Amino acid sequence: MKNAIIIGATGFGGLGLIEILLRHPEIRIAQLAARRDTGKPISRIFTHLEGFCDIEVRKPEEIDLDNIDIAFFSTPDRAGMTIINDFFNNNIPVIDFSGDFRFNSIEHYRVYAQNKGMDDTHHASDMLRHAVYGLPEINAQQIRNASVVGNPGCFSIAIILGLLPAVEEGIIESDTIICDGKTGVSGAGKNPGEANFYSQRYENVNSYREARHQHIVEVETLFGRMRSPQIKIVFVPQIVPLNRGILVTAYADIREGINSEKVFELYSEYYREKPFLTVTEQSPNTTDVRGTNQCRIKPMVDERTGTFITITVIDNLLKGQSGNAVQNANIMLRIDETAGLMAPAFYP
Amino acid sequence: MKNAIIIGATGFGGLGLIEILLRHPEIRIAQLAARRDTGKPISRIFTHLEGFCDIEVRKPEEIDLDNIDIAFFSTPDRAGMTIINDFFNNNIPVIDFSGDFRFNSIEHYRVYAQNKGMDDTHHASDMLRHAVYGLPEINAQQIRNASVVGNPGCFSIAIILGLLPAVEEGIIESDTIICDGKTGVSGAGKNPGEANFYSQRYENVNSYREARHQHIVEVETLFGRMRSPQIKIVFVPQIVPLNRGILVTAYADIREGINSEKVFELYSEYYREKPFLTVTEQSPNTTDVRGTNQCRIKPMVDERTGTFITITVIDNLLKGQSGNAVQNANIMLRIDETAGLMAPAFYP
Amino acid sequence: MKNAIIIGATGFGGLGLIEILLRHPEIRIAQLAARRDTGKPISRIFTHLEGFCDIEVRKPEEIDLDNIDIAFFSTPDRAGMTIINDFFNNNIPVIDFSGDFRFNSIEHYRVYAQNKGMDDTHHASDMLRHAVYGLPEINAQQIRNASVVGNPGCFSIAIILGLLPAVEEGIIESDTIICDGKTGVSGAGKNPGEANFYSQRYENVNSYREARHQHIVEVETLFGRMRSPQIKIVFVPQIVPLNRGILVTAYADIREGINSEKVFELYSEYYREKPFLTVTEQSPNTTDVRGTNQCRIKPMVDERTGTFITITVIDNLLKGQSGNAVQNANIMLRIDETAGLMAPAFYP
Amino acid sequence: MKNAIIIGATGFGGLGLIEILLRHPEIRIAQLAARRDTGKPISRIFTHLEGFCDIEVRKPEEIDLDNIDIAFFSTPDRAGMTIINDFFNNNIPVIDFSGDFRFNSIEHYRVYAQNKGMDDTHHASDMLRHAVYGLPEINAQQIRNASVVGNPGCFSIAIILGLLPAVEEGIIESDTIICDGKTGVSGAGKNPGEANFYSQRYENVNSYREARHQHIVEVETLFGRMRSPQIKIVFVPQIVPLNRGILVTAYADIREGINSEKVFELYSEYYREKPFLTVTEQSPNTTDVRGTNQCRIKPMVDERTGTFITITVIDNLLKGQSGNAVQNANIMLRIDETAGLMAPAFYP
């Protein structure tokens, strides 16, 4: 068994890791740490864990890096960059959940931070050259040997997986892709603010940060390596009264002569070996992937208008966050990529 | 007081009319009719109406057209066309909630019917030349004198109102407009099918009829009168776990030199005299308009990509259906356009 | 028109008052005050009010008591007691939403405060002898002449109205009544704490403060005047994933020989003149009364076990709070008791 | 591996079994059968199963009983009784989800059927003497050797487990116990009727079949064996806007001298060896047990009124249905009782 430490264990990201690792055949939870709610078992904070995980939550200062094989930083933006050096110096590979290590270039980080309205100085900028963008479907080789993996943003994962075959195969004509995102509220965490209290959210849909969401730069950076002129992303995220789930609908001009049948074949072939990807001709439901690490994509062409459309669903807390992180960890620890991640969901 | 008859009183459309007319200062409910649940008070079917409206629901054969000033057909597709003649011959103006009278041309009706998977023969095709598209913000003059008004589809209303100033003022460069719609389930009515039971819907988002929704032809027909070459609409509707509300996000290429400030001014000016339209720089919430006949629009430009974006919210059962119908009725009966429709919503 | 001031305008209680008074034929909103979010229009805080109510929210120090006919304190516990004297000295009748003025005796207040875990000293204890318990169905005469009305707790209203005829008519045999309450989350206000974020609440039911909820003492105090030996209330409240609505199921031993038919008659007769009370043989729905000032009660007897059961529903924000407060205000200002309160709800 | 057949595979009960057995180390799904939706893979009906379970659903006439070790009848009332003989004659033990085999006496069955408004003749009444009430916490020994197990009603399980220690230890003074139940809608199945569409349910709480729910006779029959005079149950069930989850609050007079501490000890001791039972001093949440086979109970005493109160939560589809059924199957097949049932839930 490999030993994992989770920094930031008391948020939804940390909880997702705990829930997965409790079922994982080869990784065990060695230590939990957090800033708040320390000195008591995690099952006091998340009562459903009682009897399953009663490990005490430590302060960051109290952790012990001996015998740790992998570290998960399920911490907010700008937390990981202040502690990364300890882990790097101890040769402990790190998977960070924030934007701190999603970019190799300080310029890209700055755009990200500015879009999020944060301080844009990076306190571990020398580590950026080691950072690997943690999307296994595209970067498995680099992830395997990485010391620092930046786990992607949840929307980024859905957008990239939904468009990757089309961008790489060059079937998109336009330089701009429209991405319309819908997300559940759990992505905002355990303390998502007044707009996401039950009374305020249960019957409300609204958009936010239209065309300036921080995940745009992630997607453009990645696609920028693949195609010139660079693709620009127009992304409008929307919050819907949903707990778990992301659905992204993307639109672009299609190269002439390509129809729904062809894009279905192209996508099916592209993702044939990817264990968590399903290409489908049915309209996917967020419930199809809820509670799992799967991603389902319906690619199609509206021939009447020459428009390429893909609809992509993931569970924002799993393939969009902790599931993807464990997939990364499996690769980094030379475990089967799907270990601990292949259970069917409960429905309804 | 004017006398109204509601055919199809036992669905959500009929209920919406009842709830509005109970507060209306100049229109009273004279008769209620429906196919099912007849012979008992409407308050047995909708128990919250007890004490407010206990009128008995009649069979269609039992209605009496004497002294009726206006008729609402809150009936499904293809019902209105079989009874319209009686009303027309009695000089009773009709507002129909289905697609039966939204088109002047039989060809457009056929596209509509085929997209909805229905029989496409029209049993009152001679009435189509009398039909007026019932969107008061654009057709008030014709509505005033109409004998048959086709109340628009709920998505059509949100799409058209969100784009109308831009299309009419010619600031859209592209021939295609992307419309991404999110709707609550109440639009599917009281018996919306297995996918919309609480257990199946509460945590699910899914798309349906992508790029072939029946409202596309409504929008294209209307915009076709205004601009050449004709604008094509790419419309992907999505159902979210919401009861009431529609939010449509539309995307198009913007003419060079136009920024967010300019489109905000243009929209504000265009809708200045429209009592139910609000142009806003804030991201609108579906709860802003829930329970009202209002429509709120946020127009903006993403200058980085040259993309025009509008976000439009309505209550699908009110401005998207029965509220809009009463607005039409007010105009047809020479009553103040806002009568019975200007109350603030309850929140939360 | 009478002039009202609302202190605590930026919470759900204040909002409820605003929404009702905007439709009220004889009371207008003269001033709004609050501790936070001052200096801007209320429609910036509750965006759905834009165009309906754009009055600026003042600091409590900035209010002006000239020409004020009635004051609503929609403030938390222990706020009203610090400002009541100003209003009393200016002969402005006050309706307070908290527990500050629900009791005539300092002992009862102390039990209330202790059960809620608050400081139990009362800073306006000399005012308690003027305080009238603001339940119009039982206290209309005293309310008419009151200078200070304590608007009851939402659960108290549902419990009392559901049991009042039975207690007063003496058909309950036992000295203990079991009250099982279910409430939506809006009762906890705009900032209800971590347990009521959408993700945490949407699929959770839990009980809290079992048998020690602060409303017990209100009910026992009231019933204590009517019956000896005093009735004791066992009350277990539960939060369900609901926004608006309270349903209370009460159980007690029934006097022999009384069946469902008899209690139905007794209740119907008792509430015959009460405009907001409906006695029904159908199982009531919270949606029957949502958005209204109504209370619906189903009284029944399980003859097999000799158990009296009543099921009572109200909208916790209306009959349970601001609707009841306006009903009190109508009585105090010699306006028709139902003014501004008789609209049917919107459904669904 | 043991082979299981599921009759009634296309409902939520069947689905629950499939989801559990896919993770089960010692039972595999051999065949699926149902009345409707036959001839296609189960993953076409429940799309989230794609890739996890693509077994074709057969008609009941097409099943093959060779090599079947256990049969689950996740069928509606009155279906199992028509097919039980085939299985009995082939020595295949059966676990039935309906009320068909929950009683040894035809009289009890009749009360059950009448309360549910069904035909009360039993077409396999000779099998009733073989029937074992399938609650492992009380009947493990008989279940082990049973040929026919009647899996209890979901409410019955919550009520019985919540009261069992108190009834058996004789600490309840009264002959009547009040049970107030709250349930999510998934218990009503995939086609729960108009009242449970999203629009109708999302903001509604209502009671139903007050004091005449069909599960009362199950509980009284069971407790009747333990105590004389027989305990009577007053049970009022309520539906809340919840998908999964049951919370039952029970009230009875407590024997003098017993306080919260003592009942907590008594309950803790009583359930010490039961793997799925947790006795807690915290107010339990339905989310604590959602997605699991657990039951959590908070027993307490309100000394002020002499009232014993227990609050019990289960997942109605798991410990309340298919989880409990697999627990029975484990016992019948001499597998560890917890096999396949011990995973922690996902939250939120």
C-alpha cells in the first residue's frame, strides 16, 4: 500500500479524496491536515464518515513527511505555493487542486489570477517549470514522472475533453469556440456564499464572469500547443440548482463535408483506449456520470448551419476534481489508472 | 369587466391564466373548459385555488359563447385548429398557446410540426392568414386588431427579446446565432413524463432536440422579415432542475467597433418604452423575474474575441406563456397593456 | 394611506413586508432601515424589486419618526428591546418579529432565551406588561389597542392554530401533546449557516433542538391560560429540503366518543369567521398555502388508538411571519383585516 | 460466486440490487427479468449502467432457473405470489420486496392489503407458513434457513429498528407509540404519479394515509410477539422534497426513572454487534446514511414531559429495500453479512 497525505482535508475536495481512497486497493490515507477544525476526527466534520474514517485532522505544522508516497493539496488558490518546497525537497510528488501549478509560464498564471480577482504574484515561480498539467487523457506520460501536478479546473476538464479530438484532428474551421457551461453548486465548496444557500439557489439559474472565467486561459494554453492560429474560447459559465455535475455545450464552425456520423467515429476512435471516456449518440445526463470518474460526450454536426456541437458531462467533484486527482496519483505511483475509480454510480 | 373563457383550464397554462385573471381589474373568468377532470370545481384539481376560484370545469361541448369577449386556448398542439371556427364565426378573438397559429405560412407550420414529431397537416389552414404572432413587443399594432393570435413558444420569446435590438439595428456580423437555452421543467406541463419525476430530475441536467427544436422556425421566420441574408439559429435547449424559469445565452459575431457600453445603450434605448423589459449590466437571475411578466436582458461584448453575448431571463409560465397571453388580451381588449401583470414577485 | 417604517429591511422578514406592502391598498412603505447594506436602494440587495421598490436603506440612526403610523421590527432577537422606547414615546405602535415582546412575564422570556442559547436579561422589561401576543385569531381585541405586539414564532403559529379549537373545547384527554414539525429553510433567514447551503441541504432531513425549541414556551404559555392542568408540549422540529412552508402534525389522546366527523365540525365551526383559516378533510399541502397568509388544518381521529391528530400547514414567511404581521397592522390601524393579504398563490 | 436472478429488474428496487451486486465479491447477477422494457440491455433503461451492466432484460417466461442460487423479486405487491411456486419447487430461496410474504397469517395480510386499497385474496396462502420476515437485526436465525423471505417495508424497518430495544427491554409505559415518518419520493418508484413530478414536489410537503398506512400492521405484528398488552402504532407518513431518505421520529411515555443517558446506553448495548446500526447522541441526518445500508438512531428522553423520543434515519432504497435484501441474501447464502454493503457514501 502507498501512503497518501491530504492537505486541505476538510473541504469538499479533501472529502472526495477520502471517499475514493477508502475504497482504493493500493493507496491508503496516512494523514489528514487542514487549517481549521483540527484536533478532531474527520468524521466529526463529515458525520457520514463515522466508522469509515476517524483519522484526526492535524494542523499543517504537525504533519510528518516520513513514508509519504504522495501528497494531495486540496487547498485553495495560493496555499500550495507556500508549502510546495518541503514536499519537493523530500521527493514527495504533489497533486495540487488549485491554479497554482497549472501553468508553466508566469504570464499565464497572471491572467488566471487576474481573472479570478486575486493577487497575481507567484511565490513558487521557480517550481512552474516542473509543473505538469494534470489531465491524464492528454498528458499521461509527463504525469508519470512529474514532481508537481496541477490538477485542472473542473470546467477546463469538461471543455478540453469535449473538444480535444476536434481540435487535434483539425475539423474546426473557426478560430473561436463558444463554450456554454452549466455547473452544480458543489464546485463552490462548503462555504459558497450567500447566493448558494438553499433558499437563494433552489429556483435560480444565473451566469457569472461571462467571457472572463479563469479557466479560459487553461484551455487556450493547452489548445495553443496544438493549432495555429490559436483558438480562442468564449466561455459563459452558469450556476444551476444542482449539487454535482457539469454540462458543457460547445459550438464551432465545422469543416465542410463533415457530418454527425463522421464526428462520432472520429471521437469514438480517439477515445477508444481511454477508460473513463464514453462517446455517445444519446443526449448525456449529468446523472449518467454522477458519483463516478467518467466523462460522456455527444459530438454532432448541425448540417443546416454548418455548426459542430459537443455536449460533455462530468461530475465536477470527481472527474472534475478528486477523481481526476486519484487518476493522476495512480499514474504517478505506477498503479493501474482505474484503481479505486471504476464503481458504478447509485441512481436515482 | 370583460368576460374570458379558458379552454384547457386544467393544465399549467390554464392555471397561469386563472391566477392572473383573479387579480385582473378588467377581465373576469366567465367559463372554464377542459377535456378531462370536468364536472368539478377547478379548485379540486388545483387545491390552492380553494376559496379563490371554484368555477366548475365544463366539457368543450358544454361551453356557451354568449357574452364572451375573449377566448384563451391553453390547449396542446393541434387542438385549437379543430375548434377555432366557432370562435371566429362568433367574432370572439382567440389567443392560442400552441404552434397552431404562430405561422402565416403552411410551410413554416410543417417545419414546426415535423421538428416536434407530429402530424403536419393543418386542419384550419385557411385561418393562417388571419394569424398574428403574439409578441407584443414587436407586433402590438397587429395584435390590437387580430382575431387569432398565436402566443409564441416560451423559448422563442426569450430568444427573440434577447436578440431583437441587435438584429434590427444590424450590429450582428455573422449569419448564424448560437442560442443556448436552459429551462425549468414546468414548461413540460403537469404530466411531463418519466424524465421529470422528482427522483429523476432533481440532480440531472440534460440537453434534448439539439439544433432541431420546434421553436427555431418561429425565431427564424420572425427575424427573416428583418434582415437579409436570413439569420440562422443554432439552438440547443437544456432542462435543469428548476421549476420556473428560462435563461438563454446567445452568441454572435459583433460588428467591429461596438463594445459593451454601446450595446447596453442600444438595448436600453430600444426597450425604453416597453413596460416589461429591463436591460441590465448585472448578470440576471431567473428569480429576478419568477412569478412576473418581466424579461431581463444583459447584452455585452467580449472584445477579445469579437463576440456579442446576451443573457435573457423570463418566467417560462408567465412572460413565456400565460402572462404574455394576458398582455396580448389587454391589447386586444383596449385595456392598459400592464393591467393585472405588474405585481412584484415573492422571494425567496 | 398609512405610513410604515421597517427596521431590519434587508432580511427575509423585511423583504416579506415590502412585497406585501407594495400591493397593499392602505399602507405604504415610508422608510426602510437596517444595520448593514445601508446607503443603497433595497433593489440592489433584492434585485427582483428593481422598478417596484427602490427606496434607500437607512441606518437606524438616520430614521425619522415623523408621520410614521406603524413600525415593523423585522430584527433579530434582542434588537427590538434596545430601540422600543423611542417608538413607544412617540406613540408609534410596534410589531416586533423576535421573541422580545412575545411574553408578559420575564420568567417566560428567560426560558425562551435560554432555550435559544442567548443572554436572558431583558433590556426593556418594563415594556413587557404592554406586550400583546400577536396572533389575531385569538387576540384580535388586544392587538387592536396594543402599543407593542410580539409577532409569534412561525412554528408557534402553526402549532397553536392547529390545536386551539381542541384545547379550548376540552376534547383533549392527555396533558401532553406531541407536535412534530417540518420546516423549510427560509425560516433561518438569508444567512442560515453551513448546514443550509444548497449542497448540504438539498438531500438532507434532520431534527434539531428536540424537545427544547424556544417556541414551546410560547405555546404552553398561551394554552396555560385556557386549561388546567397545564398542557405540556413535546415538540421536535425538523428541517426538510424546502424553501417555504411549515407542516406540523400534532397528536394527543382524544376524549372518548369523539370521531373524525365531530372534530371536523368543531374545527369548521370554530374557525368559520376567520378569513385565513381553512378546515379541510383533504391532506393539506404546503403548496396550498405557499405565497399566502392562509393556514389549512386537517383534524382527525384515529379511533383504533383513540388518538387525535391534526395536520396544519402555513407559509412560514407569510402567515408564519410577515403576512401575520401585516394582519396585525391592519387590525391596529383599523383597516380591513385582510387588506393586501388575499391574493391567490402562484403554482407550481 | 453465487448466481442471482432479479425479477422486476427495471424498477428502482431492481436497480438498487444491480448496483450493489456489481460491487459484491460473492454474488453475481446471472439474469434480469421484467414485464416491460424487455429485449434490450438494462443499460438502455438506466443509462448510467453502460459499461458496468449490459445484461439483457428477459421476459418472465424466458428465465432459466438452472444454477440460480438466489432470487430477488423486486416486483410490486401481488406479483410474487403468482410465481413463487416455481422457485420453491426448484429449491431456490426467494427474497420478495412486496407485502406478499411479510406475514405468516392471512388475516394480517388482509389488513395490509386493505390499507393499501388492494384485492386482499392471497394466491399463495399455503406459502405464508414458510414466510420469514426479513429483518436481519431481529430474525437472522430464521432468515438463514428460509425459503421465502418477505423483505420489510421501508417505513417498517425504520420504525422497528428505532423502537426495538425499547420495546424489548420494556421501558415504554404507554400502549400506543406515535410514529411520525418523513420520506423521500424514490420510495414511490420510477412512476410515482402526478404528485411527484418535479414541479409538483419540489416545494411541497404533505401527509398521506394518516393512521392507516399499510406498514402499521407489519410493525404491530412484530412487536405483538414481544409485549402484552399489544402495542399500537399511530403512524403518519409524510412526503418531503427529498429523493432518498427516511427519517422517523417516534414518541412514547417512558417508564419513570429512565433518562437520556440510560436509553443511550441501553440502545448502544443492544445494537453493539449489529454492523449497520449506529446509536448516536447527535441529531442524525438522512445524508449520514444516504447511499449506504446503515441505520442511525438517536434515542433520548424529554424528562420534563416523561416522553421517550427516538429519531431514526435510513436510506429508503438501501437499508429500506435492496441493501436490506442483499443483507438477507448474504445470510441465506452463508456469506459474511456485510459483503458488498460496507462502502462509505459520497457526500454531498
